[in-house]
Amino acid sequence: MRDEGKLPEAHEQAARFTQVREAHKTEATEDYVELIDDLIRVHGEARLVDVASRMGVTQPTASKTLARLQRDGFVNSEPYRSIFLTDQGKALATESRLRHEIVFEFLLSIGVSHETATRDSEGMEHHVSEETLKVFKKVIRQNSKPKP
Amino acid sequence: MRDEGKLPEAHEQAARFTQVREAHKTEATEDYVELIDDLIRVHGEARLVDVASRMGVTQPTASKTLARLQRDGFVNSEPYRSIFLTDQGKALATESRLRHEIVFEFLLSIGVSHETATRDSEGMEHHVSEETLKVFKKVIRQNSKPKP
DNA sequence: GTATAAACTAAGCCTTGGCTAAATTATAAG
DNA sequence: CTTATAATTTAGCCAAGGCTTAGTTTATAC
């Protein structure tokens, strides 16, 4: 239970919420580049139609989002052609995938089901700091080693 | 590393992203009612000025958000007066606080620092399913008991 | 009891990220 | 090589959640 009669300092609490909002802003970008990277690896290319269907949005929505990503330097594509990641996009995709995988493996390692780990890691990955990620990695190692 | 040459089924992946987006929509509501509940407990009342400063937003922004929460039945207030939670609002605040505390305690119990646990739990709490929450609780119990 | 300060609301603007409907371009089929 | 289909873009709408600037209301101080 929280300390009775005590609230965190206003400016500290504000800073945390502000930070969460910041993280939110990059979520879409991370999800898109991660997906595009996957599509390129597996299908050889990333088409809008696949991005849209896998993101669960309509094609115009995906199109608009991709225009933003292009504006911000994460992807590259010519009209009616498939989508490519810039170096910046690739870097973000790699970092993002790594984080995603750690969160996923961590959840599995503490006993969460495969399906739930898949679902929860999708939402959680964007809110896990470097420090927590490090702890997650340690836990994964510990829970995989114990050979008695 | 992810399975080479295999992507999850499009409709399943889409469903997960859709679900994360759904969670997003309720985040603001949860954060606000949780904070309002805290303010009422500790200060006896919740004033807009405090909500705004603790959420890290301007007063007009808080005002607009609260109007939405009122429209949706979570809070109640008359112009220029302090803010009250409806039964629905109280229920959500309680549920939300509980979830928040479990995530926070969980992070602490696996070795994350107090400060980081505070920060990360703020963002993570909205993306943790019931199943994962249950596992978190188990881990908290296990990590607090070990008396050799 | 009236001035001044603080709290709140109103109005208007912006971006993101959804949507649909309609137009355009590429691709595939005949 | 033309036509039908599929993919993509364009245009326009909406809500959420930020902001600033300006106006009201309430509370405080003298």
C-alpha cells in the first residue's frame, strides 16, 4: 500500500508522466520499422498492403503513417513501390527487436504462457528502461541455467 | 532470435496491435482517476491545478481531459469546484492502483532500483494482462519469503 | 468591502492516428 | 494489348490530447 499522507513531489511525478508520453510518441515508429524489417527479412520486401494488414489498420492509415516515417527519416519509398528502411530506420528496428525479444523471453522465463507473453511484450516493450532490461536479461540467464 | 522465414499470422499480429491501441485509449483515464484518488486521500480534495501540475500538463489540457472523463462517467465536478470520482471512477482507480502497485513491487523484487521501478511501472502498468499480473504476484511472494 | 492574485474556463490552433470514399497507378489475365 | 483486379494515394472527416492566449470566477489580503 502507498504511504499514507504522502504523495511524490509534484515535479517528479510530472516528469514521469511526461516521459511516458514521450515514449508513446515513438511507439508507432518502432512498431512500424520493426515490422518492415521483419517483412523484408522474410518476404524479401515490405509492401504497404502487408504492413497495413499486420498492423491491423487500413491501407490509407498505414500510408499516412509511412509518409510521416519517411518525413522523419526512418523509411524510404517511391510512390506505388515497396518500402525500405534507412540506416536510421534499420538501427531503430534492430534496437527495437532486441528489446522486444528480451521482454518476451523474460515473460516466458518467469512462467507466463507463450500467447500472453506474445501479447504483453508488444505493449510493454516501449516502457522498459535500460536498467530494467538489464535485470530482465539477468533473470533470463538465471532461469535458463539451473541444471541440478 | 526470431524464427527464420516465419512471421506470425497476419490476423493474429493485427489483433495484438489493435489490443495495444485499445489499452492506450484507457491509459489517460486510468492515470487521471488514480491521481485524483490519491489527491483526495491525501489532501482531502482534488483541485484542477494540482491534477495539472502532477500530470505535467497545462491547466487547460487537464480541464479538457476532465471534461471528457466527466462525459464518460468517471468524475464529477461543478465549474470552478473540486473534482470527485463517481463509483465507476473509484472502481477504476482502485483497480488501477492495485495493478500499478503490483508492477512496482514486482520490479523492486527482481532487483530494479526504486527510482527506475517508479518510472517504469508508470508506463508498464497499462500493458500487463491478468495472467502476467498473477505471475508477478507469485514472484513477489517467492522473492520476499526466502528464509534459509 | 474592494483590489489583486490565483484558479478555472473558453476559444482556437496543432499533430497523431484512426476511418471511408474516390481516384490513380501497377499488375495480371485473356 | 487491352481490360479487369489489386495496390496505392488523395481528400476529407473525426477524436484525443497537447498547446497558447484571453476572459471569468473565486479566494485572499488589506
